[in-house]
Amino acid sequence: MEQTANALPPVTLGQYKGLPVTRRVRPVTEAAVASELKSLARRHAPFCATSAPAARGMRVTLDFEGFLDGAPIPDSRMEQVTVTLGTAQLMPAAEQAVYGHCAGETFRFDFTYPDEFRVPELSGKTAQFEICLHTVEQKQEPTVDDALAQRLGFATLDALRESIRAKKAASHEANADRLAEAALLDLAGANLTVELPAAVLDQNADHALQQLKDKLSRSRFSLELYCQANNTTPEQLRAGYRQDAARRMRAMLAVPAIAQAENITVSNEEVDAEYARLARLHGNPEEEIRRVARRLELPVVENPCPANGHSRRQEVKELIAGLEGRYPDIKQKLFGSLQRYPLYGWNLEQTEK
């Protein structure tokens, strides 16, 4: 095997145990729980019939049919369609026509099809659409009470409140793990002895700067004005992006180096299960995730035990001794880091010699 110019550079692992990282968990405040309760109440407030004219946010039930030269347009009729106005469930012209009408009314509006419509015989033609508005419903004022809790499957409001608190606490714990993990990998990466490929760092810096230019352009804002507002220069921005790329690359390189140093052993079944989990989690094809792992040369040492695949999953060694007694699983770190440390343009493919 011969590595390409952009393949993984050789590294020497430095200190990666006993690194000074503090895991901070954000507390769940009563204000955050109350805010979530109010949000749930708004989303799940019941609708009730109203005689008021239809307006944004109201729910309507209607029949809908198109006519061309007085004849019904084939397949244009819809009956008992229920939509919430303002959520883009109706075509804009139809929604605008509904506004201001009350339940029980029937009315028409004109609509001109685009010149190159997917149905050729309708292209450029002006049709009339008839709407029969059966009901108009308005959301009731949201209330935070036991009735809300029961609609959501809880016996009492207190039970719903405790469920929200528990979910937020779990989310904060997971976020603390992610931040601590990232900090640990950054420190371990900083301790590597490695010569980073300058071309890759330059490519990442140029790409990040171009992304900023494109984003500013969409807002009709120039890079020059952005630099003036932030007291910086394009050269300083690019240098910062290059430093960020170096940090991310070092963190990525630390992953396989630590795996090799710890001689982590997993079964084939565990590897397959993890690939499948990552594919579901990130919505990417499993083979793409496998390809990333191969590019990073993530070592997988097969377990020679005859009970491989039938024994209980073994806990891997804890890497850091000073993280308040709670350390994320090393395999989760390894696989997770592959997703959270992307580097633009880093071609890690190897070619057969």
C-alpha cells in the first residue's frame, strides 16, 4: 500500500490521560420547565368553531375544485380538506382567497398557470377555482393544567412537569459529555507530534473564507464591510480558519492513535451494529460511514474468543482519570468524533501499489 499525498500523516501520540478537563452540566431551571410547558400548551391547544373570518393560524375545512372555460379540470377536486392557514399547506393563491371568508361561504378566485406547466393543456391558461368553506376553527387560549397533561398522556400536570425536567436534564448531561469529549480530543490532538499537510490546511482556510463571502453576499454585505465592523482583515480571518483546521485535524488524528495505543477490541457484530446506528442517526448510507472509518484507518481488532458475538458487551478502558469520575465510552468517542470533526477536501484514500 502506498499512501497518497493527502493520506493520513504519521503521528506520535503524546499525553492523552489525566488531561485537565472539567465536565460542566447546565442546571435545569424552573423557568426553562415553565417555558417548555407554555410551548406545549400553545402547540396542543384545542381548536373550536368560530364565526369569525378566516385568518392566519386558524384551521379550516373546505372543498376545492378548478374550472377552465366553465368545465371542471380533471383531478382538481378535493373534498373535506383540513388545513391550518399560514403553514403552506395550500397553494398561496388559494390561501389568500380563503382569508376573510366565514364558515358556510362558497367563493371563487382566478389562477393563471405558468407558461410551462407540467400539464401542457393548462400552460398559460387562467382557471377559476371554487372553494366551499365548511368550517373555520380558532385555537383556544392555551392553558397549562391537568387537562393539557392528560392530552399528552400524563395523569397530572406535576407528572408532565417532571417528565420535562428529566428530559432536559438528560439533554444537558449529553451535551456536557459532548463538550468534554471535544475538549479532551483537542488536548490530546495538541499533544501529538505530527507534520500536518499544509495544502490541506490552506484548502480548508480558503474554503471557509469563501463560505463566509457567499453568506455575506446573500445578505448583500461585502467582506470588506464585515472586516471593518469586526476590526479584522481577510488575512487575519484566513489565518484563524487555518488554525481551526489544524486543531480539527489534530483531534481527528488523535482518535486512531488512541485506539491503537489502548488496543481496543470489539466484535464484528458490535462494529456492524455501530455502523447501522450511525447511519440511522445521521441519515447517511452505512457504506459512506464505513468508508470514512477506512480512510481514518480506525483499527478494529477481532476478538478471537470462541464466544465472540454471544458474550455480554465488555466495557472498554477509561482514558481520562480526572473527569469527575464520569467518562464517555471510548468507542462512542471514536465513532462520534468521525462525525463531529469534518475537514473539507482531506482526501484520505489509499491506492494499491
